[in-house]
Amino acid sequence: MALFKKRTVGKPGEWYYCLEHKKVEEGPECPGKDRFGPYATPGEAQRAMDTARERNLEWENDPKWHDRTDGTPDRSD
């Protein structure tokens, strides 16, 4: 008897963006390592790569991460 049941079907209304297949899925169809989500709507899932890109830019331009003179980020907050 297995200790953990593998979740094969997602909940209705959970939307994911599959990085492997470059498509929106309802419920996780692909492994977690290959997807972003969950999102509330298919539109949000479709924009997953844009959202990630925007968040990365915000993080890269956050002055709290670039305030040291030796080039290493200051993460003492």
C-alpha cells in the first residue's frame, strides 16, 4: 500500500501554464517541475511567462538587492 497517493487530477478552476508544452492546462496535467501556477483564470495562466518576466525585472531593479558596493546583494532585511 502506497504511503502517498499521487495526485493525478487537479481541482476544477485551477489553471496552470505548462513550460514543456507551452500551453494552459486546467488542473495539473504535467509534473510540478514543468509548470507555473495555480492561477485563478486561464487568462492569468496564459500570461505566466510575462508575469514571471515582469517579476524578475522588479527584483533585478529593487534597490534593496543592489545597495552594496562590493557587488553582492544585501539580504539583511
